[in-house]
Amino acid sequence: MLRLGAVSFGGPAAQLALMHEELIKRRRWVTEQEYLDLLGASGLIPGPTSTETAIHLGMSRGGWLGLWVAGICFISPAALITGAFAWAYITYGSLPAVQGLLRGVKPAVVAVILAAVLQLARTAAKTTRLRWMGALCLGLYLAGVNELVLLLGSGLLIALLRRDRPAGLSFLALPAIGGFGTAAFGAAAQPTVLGVFFYFLRVGATLFGSGYVLLAFLRQGLVHDLRWLTEQQLLDAVAVGQFTPGPLFSTATFAGYVVGERFGIGGWPCAVVASLGIFLPSFMMVWATHSLVRRLRQSPWTAAFLDGINAASVALMAGVLYQLAATSLALQPDAWLIFAAAAAAIFRFRVNSAWVVLAGALVGLLLYR
């Protein structure tokens, strides 16, 4: 998990693809079906889905201790690297140039996600009904429908169909779920280390959806309500979270450091408590729900519910793949060459996906420095 956390560039879909390659295909910690069930369960609770899937896998492999070891090892590289960038940002007033690294990593990540989506789709789309459900979720996701609505709606729809309910009523499940609002934050106040901790704890405990939804939460809370950060500082924090490996929620480390330095309450203490606050709810929620996942698989009705969630989960990964490919490969011959080389390495020569991503980063740095 420490190694995966250090090389998992490219966002949640890439991280899930790397976990699938390393821990399910190579090490066989759990079966494909169990992995999909854990992934689907992670999407139903607040927090970063890829990090919670890593924590689930750790608990499956090593129990209570495995839960903490897996989560901490997966998160630590991103938090430490992001903290170092925050220190450089405050000290030197700008971010290091990383465009070359990004231009090399993204095409390689597209190949990694493609391999994972194709592999997982064989398990998730095992019936015609699930294939149609996945296609519907993919279309709705690209149209802008919330990820949590799609996960729950897909699970309910497949479960209702499993119980032979009228199809017309079943499709009411998709629009029926959607009352998930954002947390309201208080008025502007002078920050304290404890206040920073509780702010990010509240975000970690209430934020559904992908890591990119975090931007909207932090913009409203840190910039407009509390005025702890400027708009530019928040954008720089999100940029660092995107081009560093590991979960995008490590943006909190950068934001916490900048808040601490800006208000003179300590950059590193605030970076640490911001990281603890935003990730701690994930550990607690995984611990509370992990034992339920296998029980759900034992009942025909709840097994159908999980099947629907799994189909939606793979569809969401496919949607991210399409969006990432559209921005990373379009009209860029050099990017297509890196993608083709990465795909050949994965599909033809079975090269470990982590090495493929690192090679992409190295090529990008050499070509675009």
C-alpha cells in the first residue's frame, strides 16, 4: 500500500486500477467479485472512494490492524509530498514546474484505467440487464448526474427487478434519490489548530462523490464563509492535489499548511490536523460497514442490489476514462505514442501498472522539461 500510494498518479480511477492490478490480479487478496463489492460499498459512504477501498482491502487481508496499516500507508506518501509542496509554495511563492510530468503521466494512466475497466466489466456486467444498467449509468454520468445517485439508483433498480416489480415503477429509483446536501459552514472566524481539525473532520464526514467535489466544498467553506484562504490559494492547493500521487483529498494537507502559515498558528501542525480530520471518518465508516458487505452478498435481494452498484461503479470508471482520454490524448501525437506504448506494455507484456505510470512520468520529464 505504501508503494501504491507513492505511484498512484491520475486520480481515483487510476488508483483503483492500480489496486486491481497489484492486489487482486497479482496477489489475489480477494476475488474479483469481492473487490467489486468493496468498491461499491465504498461509493455509498462519505469520503474518498479509492482510499476507502484500500482500507477495506487492508481489513480483508489483516483485520483491524490491516485496516490502519493499509489506510495510513496509502495516504502517507500523498500527505508528505503535498506538505513539502506547501512548504515550497509558502517559502518561494510559487509551485514547481510539473507540466512535463503531467503530460507524460496522463496518457499512461489512461492505459492503466482502460485495462482495469475491461477486466472489471467482465465480472460486473455478467448479465444483459447489468450491461444495460452500466450503459445507462455511463450516459447519465456523462450528462452530469451525481455519482451517489447513480450508485444507489442502480442498486435499487436491479434489486427491484430481481423481485419482479413492474419495470415502470423500478425506474423511479434513479430520480428518487438525491437529497444529499452539502454541510453548512459557520461565519468567518480566526482559525485555531483545533478549529482546522474540526472543519476538515466535518468535510470528511459529509462529502459524498469523487474527490473533485472537494473543490466546491472547500471553495464555499474556506474561501467564502471562513475566509481562511484566497481563491488563488485554493486553486493552487487543488492543482497540487492533482499532480501528486495518492488521494486528491491530500489537498487538505496543502490547505491546512497555508492556513496555518497565513494566520501564524503553525503550518505543519495545521497540515497534520487537516489530514487527520479529512481522512479519519473514512477509517471509522469502513470499520463500521466492512462486515456488512459479505452479509449483503448472501441474500438474493441484497446481492442483486450489490450487482447494480457494481455495474454503476464500473460505468463511473469508464466515464472518468473517457473524460481523461478526451483531455489527455486529443490532437496530441506524442500523448498517443505514450498511450500506445503503455497499452502494449500492459496488454502484451504484462508489465506492472505501477512501472508503466512511473515510466510515463519519466518520459514526460525528459520530453517536456
